[in-house]
Amino acid sequence: MIELSWSGLRVPAIAVELDCSQKTVRCWLHRFNRLGLQGLEDLGGQGRKRRITEEERSRIISLVKTVPPGRARRGTVGLR
């Protein structure tokens, strides 16, 4: 985007060339103009924070994989 802008292309042409929206092109160009090369780095920390820890998630997954109490298991010996 930056190179295309420097070569004289305008936002609509850059968006067509890169198959993205004009809004995206403007956003990145403004970030670059404001922060330089650092503006092109990932900001990190974007999006909703996790509500449970990885350990809690693993525990839930293992519980889902177990047979519920009181339910007969398949292949149990002695059932007719």
C-alpha cells in the first residue's frame, strides 16, 4: 500500500489493486503517516479478552468427552 501510494496511485486504485476496501487502505496509510514503520506492526491486544483460562478450557473439554453418570456405556458386558 505504501509503495503504491508513493508511486502516485490514489486510494481507490490501491484498493482495487490489493482487493481490499478503500477504508482499509486509508486506515493503514494514516497509521503509517502517523507512526512510520511502527504503525505497520500488529498492535496486539485487540479483540475480546478470554473469560476462562486455558486450564479451565481443557477441563471443560475433558468433561464433555466423558460419559454422563447414570448412562449405560456401549459394549458393556452383561447387558441384554
